[in-house]
Amino acid sequence: MLASYKLLNQYVKVDDQNPEELAEKITRIGHEVEGHHPLALGTKLVVGYVKECIDHPDSDHLHICQVEVAPGEVTQIVCGAPNVAAGEKVIVALPGCELHAGKISAGKIRGAESNGMICSIAELIEDQRLLREEDKAGIHVLDQDAPVGVEALSYLGLDDFIMDIGLTPNRSDCMAMTSLAHEVAALLKRDVTYPEVKKYDEKESEIQVNVETDLCPFFGAKLVKGVSTHESPAWLRNFLLASGIKPINNIVDISNFVMVETGQPIHMYDYDKLTKKAFTIKTGFDTEETMLDGEKYKIEPSDIIVSTDDGIGCIAGVMGAESTKIDDTTTNIIIEAATFDGATLRATARRLNLLTDASQHYIKGAIDTANSLHVLDRCADLLVQLADAKEVYKTVHTPLHIEPKVVETSVARTNGLLGTSFTAQEIADVFERLHFSYESDGENFKVTIPTYRNDISMDADLTEEVARLYGYDNLPNTLPFMSMTEGILSDKQAKEKMIRKTLADLGLHEVLTYTLTSAETVNDFNLFHDNDETVTLMSPLNEERAVVRKSLLPALLTTIKYNLDHSNKDVNIFELANTYSRQDKEISNLAIACTGRYVDIPWLNESKQVDFYLVKGFVETLFDKLGISNKRYTFTKVERDNKDFHPGRSGYIRFGKKIVGVIGEVHPAKAKAYGVDEVYVAELNLTEVLNLRTSALKFTAIPTYPEVSRDLALVVDATTPAQDILTTILKSAKILVDAKIFDVYEGEHVEEGKKSIAISLRFQDPTKTLDEESITKAMHAILERVKKEFNAVIRQ
Amino acid sequence: MDELKRIGEEALKKIQEATDLKELNDARVSYLGKKSPIQAAMKQMRDMSKEERANFGKISNEVKQSIAKKVEAKKAELEALALEAKIESEDIDISLPARRLPAGSLHPITIVKNDLENLFLGMGYEVAEGPEVETDHYNFELMNLPKGHPARDMQDTFYIDENTLMRTHTSPVQAHVMLDKIANGGAQPIKVICPGKTYRRDDDDATHSHQFAQCEGLVVDKNITMADLKGTLELFVKKMFGEKREIRLRPSYFPFTEPSVEVDISCGNCGGKGCSMCKGTGWIEILGAGMVNPHVLEMCGYDPQVWQGFAFGIGLERVAMLKYDIDNIRDFYNDDLRFLNQFSGEE
């Protein structure tokens, strides 16, 4: 909200305060002044008198003027405005003057010397939306009695300073300048002056008010007759300009000004346009109506309507109807001040895209209903003073009984929450500064809260008042005094941290990608959420971010694509994040994606392209670190018709039958769709993996008897998984302690469709030195077994 | 005798002239071997008198010893030369790049999260997590934001259905933690931080992101005060940004805390004097905090007449941006390797 320094000064004395320092102080009590600026910019602006004005000989629109800029001091200024003429009093920007559009300097215009500029209002005020056409069309002509040489902004009353305050939602009451004035008064320890409202000898009116909905707790209407419409006085226009409101005419300006002053939106009806002088406030209309901006709007049954003559008089708190609006010919006015339900109004205003200033006051809860009758009197008084109203009638209104709230607190409660040692007197002092009345026995307080402070309802609220007015800088710094606690990560958290650290140490970069993705790709690579329903946003910002992801791989491929497009060719990344499907299913996923090279040291001629086995190595390292032995899981190839993964180069990681992850190459067709090339990936269901039983490390004594090695080359079907052979071999002989593949070969000298696997075997007996006989026996057992299970023969 | 001496001198000369170990060995063999001229000369001993023989024997021994000694000395000399030559030939350019293992990195948001966890774990806090797909009840209602509350406008929300949404802050984890305690033996003291992802319906630009990370803090006991909050936050700021940084609390409003404050940190760029980074104020907004609103305590099963506590919410991107001088929030989500590589050394 915009707050005028000069308007604020009407209610609390601030004109002895430096505006910028005041802004900082206001920020420190909780109303953040997000910006501040003068209403009109310009340092060297004076009232001038155009003594002479002739056409520029070298131009069809410029004038050469002799302008008196100080008593007796005449200077030449070239002016292009069509309305400049000799004998006018004008605003002159002298050389050196800085306007929002730039700096004025002396110079020559088409050969004629010019020592300044004659200004329009548009050149002084930056926000052009607030200006009338005439302010922009030509220079501003001052009254004839304007004294030559005086500072023009103060002469015009535009020497104001504007603070842009970001009010917190609980303090919308400060949208009323009187309420803001109370804050400043408490800050500066000063009093608040309310404007004097003259009481008139009021007659009874024939207006009737009938409220038929709970959504309107109060409705008041006041008839004023005999007004005339014209321009508002300068002070009123300037206050509105400084409040960011465009001045229109005296009637409209008064209603806007009263809202700025009191926070209460005012609506006005043309009395003579109403056949029945009655207002009914209700819901349930389902129609279309032309409103006062000339546009047609659809009205829904949930909208609160002020109904006149059985039709739409006003969409409550939002906008009045064309049929009842006041215009230049209006003489008799009904002023409305009412309270409407903010939430309902918000729905209406949003739907109609009419978040007007007035509706914002209701939506944000700026209204002090208890003050409504006074607001109507203030409005009527201004209409008498500024719009020549002749007759003021008694306000017709619904019952108004609002008891001020009484909130209790104590010295102990206050200090107990703040950790301070304020005395009862210091606390009482805050209530006095805020003009809260209270009763106290020296320990307990009963505080009566002014009706405009709708944010205070409990002792913590009063404690906040004490803290913010004394200043949080004055609070001591302590640490919580509590019983000792352990302060360690949970098992899951510690493991996740270890996984991140391990993968980073292995040379992978951790990435952070978006949880929200497109419906189109949400089922790509989805392995753990099966056919569970996708979590879909009701109103996404765009199609790209419309659903919650089920796999991290699409985002990792997109990240790879982004990097390839930015000349980062070797991309080895991972991410650990949650994925979701409906039915409260949350899975913690870990995904790895690698493309390009893993090792690259060109001058040593060492370069290692990423491949399946690299990613498999990352995954197995993690399992090792998690204490999950490789005897507990198996790899099985993905389905031949898998669309996400390369069927020949990808496999599931299984614990028993359960799939807990996948490792493989992205299916070339899928890779193409994502704009990437050969990418090797892995994705694990960490929720499952971290729940697996982990084995504690068991130490085995270093054997004292020597070991014996034997090599074995087997020929098997090319499709037989080598791991299966190893697993079988290891089960075949007790004295066999290890078996390692050291060569795999397909091609010349090996039958078509077969492969040769060379395995190095290590035998050992912990109790004695092995003899040749037991080794031969073991070798025999191994060969029998692999022959039986895999039809394997020794390679000749 | 003179013959012996002559041979001896000749031998020493040959040895001295040897340029490598082979020549030296050849010289050794030819003067000390079975066919050496010394051996030949010694054959004359048979014809000598006893005295002459003794003398001859003595001299020939001396000659042989001096040759052997010379050979050893020359050998050591040649070996030293050979080693020197070998070392010379093995010179490398140590300025060439190292054969380093591939260097990965943690994401800066993870690094900042680790920093926070380490700091608060050290003070006995636990780390709690909650769901990112959250209910309206936890995200809003239990945080004292009933339907129609004007502050709901502050947090434009991605709704999934009427009762489900992407959480807009990590504050609902407060409610999860408190209600968990109530369900497991009743109200007990709490000291917890809750880092996690949060979502708001914001268009992405340099300063806004529809997804961002927060870290909530919650401490509840019977005597926790605002001064404890201030002391804790000051400690956090000094540990995270350096001992010279100061904090400033400004009154503010959050529905789930009362009193509520915004916390500013003195600008590290200008030291508080005012510069373009802090928009001339000398202060930079860093987090929101306050005393847990009694309504929140009550809804989460903690009697506000008995229990009180503080809560704070830290934006992790904000912390990372200030700590590392990053000015575009999109950098965190683009995951450009040229960005990520810079965090290689950090944990």
C-alpha cells in the first residue's frame, strides 16, 4: 500500500521527522517499507511568469518565451507546448533540475537559447496512470496570484513523500491511515488526531435495508441530497495522487478518500435512479448484468448482491451496476458502508477478475465494522463541505453491537515467552503508547483492544506488541536449556548421506531436478509405481509441470541433453529424490545416468567410455557399503520387448523375485526421443533397499595353509549368464574359496553361438595343506556340475 | 721386480682409463685373472732365493691389492656415473596434469543441508522429514491457516484435489513431529530440524522457482523463549556465514507463530554500510521465525498453557546464494556441469 507522508501528518505529527528515517523506523516495528520516493521529482522547480511569447522563426510549433523566474530576473526558454502564452504563470524547471525523464540543462534549440523548461504535470509525476488528459496534453497553467520565484512543488502541494508499505496479512487494518497513524504514534510516543466531523440536523429518510444473508454482518445507508459534481480541491487531489488513486471528481474522490482514511470502502447509488428506495442484501442470483465500467459480467448464485428494485444494484464490495451509478447529473446520493464476507468476495472478485481496491479491503479484512456509522457521517460531512450537499439524512442500518475484546496477560506470561525481565510499568507503557486501555494489579493485565485491531485475540498477541515496540534488538541471546539429546541422523538419513557422498567420491555429480513433470513422460522408466494412479495437479502452471514424477530418469536424461547442448560432453550424474503415486505412495528413488567418458586424460592416452559395467560397479559399491552381500541379489535381463531399456544390455536387480532396481542402457529409440545418445543408467528403489537386512562385517582369520590356483576354460552357450556359472561353481566344492572370470571370448576357434569363459579358481583348506588328489577331486566335481547345468565343456 | 711394478702401473692406468663397467671388468680379468702378466711373472719365483722370493711375493701382493682396490674404486665411480646418467634420462615434466580419479560433486543445496544438519545435530537436534505430497489439513489447517484465511494468498498452492496438495512449506513437518510424539507416549520436549522440498505456484525466473528447498526448525519445551530463538539463530548465522555477521529481528506475521519475526543478516558485501547487494540497507532478509502459535500447539496435542516453543524456516537456496554469491536461482535446477564442478571440494 502507498502511504502519503503529508496525509499521515494529518493524523499524527510527523512533519518534524526525516521521511527516510521514519520509513526505517516503521519497518522496524513490523510494517516493511519496501520503497519510498517523492510524489513529484525535481529540485530546481520555480513558479515563473511568461512575459513574452513569440513563435520560433525556425519551427512550426516551438515558442520562444521570456520568463521571469525570480522577481526581476528574466530568462529565455524555448517551449513546445501548444497552450503556452504570454501572461501565464507556469512551472519552470531551471537548468540542473532533475525530472523523472532526465536532467534539464541550458542549451540551444534550433538556434535559440533556452535556459530551462516549462513543465506539464506529467513531467513532475512519474505514474502516468494517475494523470488526467489535460495533465499530459500541455504545460500546467497556475493561478494568476502564484508568486514568481517560489518553489513550485510546495506551491502546488506536490512536495509529498510516498512510502510503499508491504503490510503483513494480520495488519490489513493499516490500510486505514488512521490505523497506520496509531502505529506511528506508538513509535514516536505521540497522540493521534482524528478529523473533526460536523453533525447535521438530520431528517428521517424513507430508505429500507433488509439483509437476507449471513455474509453481510452490517449494512448502513445514508441519504445526502443536493450535491454538485466538479473538480476536487488541490489538497484532496494531491492526497489521492500520493495514495496511488486517480482523482476523478469531487464525489468519487470523497468516497476514495474516506476509504484511504478509514479503511472502509464506500459505494454510492444515485437515489433518483431507484424506483423503490430499498436495499436487499442476498445471494442466489444467476444472471448477467452490465456494471458501471460498461462491461457485462456473469453473476453466480454464490455472489453477495446488494439488490435494488429486485435487480442487481451492486456486486457487494466489488462493483456497482450501470443502472444505479452516479454521474455528472446526480444530485441525490445514497452512501453505502457495509461489511461483507471476505472469502466470498475473494471468490467473486477473482472469478470476475475484478480485484478492485475496495474488494481488497474486504478480502484482507481491513474493515473496522464498529466504526461504520462514523464513516458514513465523515462521508456526508465531506459531501457538504466539498460537493455542496444541502440535506443530510439519518443513516439507516442493521443493528450494530460490537463489544471491544478484552485480552488478559501478565508480567510472568510476557517475560516467560520472551525471555526478558520487563516490569509491569514497562509493559503498561507499551499499551499506553498504543492507546489500549487496561486494568492492572501490578502483575495481571486486562487490556481492552480497540476495534480496528482485529489481529489481537490472545496473550501471545499482546506479548508481540511489547516485543516489537521495545525492539527485538533488546532481547537477550540465549540457547534452549533442555535435557541432553543424542543428535544423530536416523539410519535411513545416515545411509542416504553415505550414498550421496560415495557416488560423489566415485566421480558422479549430484543434480537437483524438478519433481513436477509432464503427463506425457511420467510413465517413462516407471518401474516402482507399477500402474498406480499418477498424482496430477488440478491447475498446473504449464503442461511441462503438470504431474508428479514416478521415475527420476526422464529428468536425468533432460539434464544430460541440457549439458550436451552446452558443450559438456561427458556427463556422469545422479539424483536421490522422492517419487509419488496416489494412495499415499512415496518411494525414495536413486538414479544414475552416465554418457560419454568416465576417465579422460588425453596426454596419457587414457580414456574410458562409460558402459554397463561401470554403472553396475557403482551400484555394487553401494550395496557393499550398505552391507548387502552380492550373494543376496541377482541380475536378470529385462524383457525382450522393453521400450525403456536396451533389451540386450539391461537387467533388473532382484532380491528373490522382487525387483528393487534396474541397470542398463537406455533403449536407443527412447534415447533418441530425449535427444541423447548412448546413456547408461541405473535406478534403485531406495525405500526397499534401505529396508533390507544388512549384515554386520564378520572377520575371517587369515589362512595359515597355502592356497592353490587352477585355471579353467569352459565353452557354453553364448546366452548363458556368466554369473550363473560362477554361482554354480562356487557351490560345487568345499575347498574352492574363490572363482574369478579373467577372459570371455566369442569368435574364431569357438563354435558359432557359443562362448568361452576363462575362470581362475582358488582352492584352500583352513585345516591342512592341500594335496593333489583333493584338488583333482574338486575339479572333477566342478566339471560334472557345470556340464549338467549348463552343458559346459572344457575348451580344447 | 721392476717388471712387477711396471705391470702394476700399467694396470692402474688401464683401470683408470676404463669408461664403463665392461672395460673395467676386462681390465680386472686381464690383470688379476689366471692369465694375467702378474701370474706369468710369478712363475719366475721358483728360480729365486728364499729371501728374493719373500720380497717378490710381498711386492706382487701389494701390486695385486692396489689393482683390486683401484678396481673397486673405479667400479663405484662408474656405477655412480651410470646412476646419474639413468636419473638424467628419467627426467619428467612434473607440471603436466595429474592422473586424477574422476572428481564428482554434491549439489550445493545438499552441501548447505549438510552444513545445517551438522550444526544442529551437534546441538542435539534430530532430523525429521515429511511428505512432499501433503494434505491440506497438515499444510494449512494445523498451521493455523483455515480455509479462507487471507494468508493463504501468500502461498499460491499446487492443489492435487480438494484435500491434497504439494506442500508449500516444511512447516507441516512440525505437526507431524508433534502428533507423532502424542501418538507415542504423549507430549515430550522436541528439538528437531526438517529439511525438504517445497512447491509454490510461481513462474520460474531469476529469483523465483516453483520448487525450492526449506529447512524448518522446531524446539518445544516448557520454558523455551524468544531469547532462545534469537540466540539459536545468531549461532546459526555466525557458523554459516562467519563470526562477523550480525542478525536483526523485524516484527512480521506468520499464522503459525506469534510473535513472528523476519530475520535479516548483516550484508557480507559491504559489512552493513549499505551497497547494491543489500539495496543500501546493510541488511539482507534470510529467514522467518517466531514462537509457535498457541493454536498450533493445541491442534497438535500440546497444551499451550504448559508447552511453548520456537520455530524457524530457512530457505536453502537463499542460504546457498548468499554463501556462494549465486545470483540466479535457476542455476540450482539447470544442473550445468560448469556450475556443479565448482562444488567438487565441498561436503
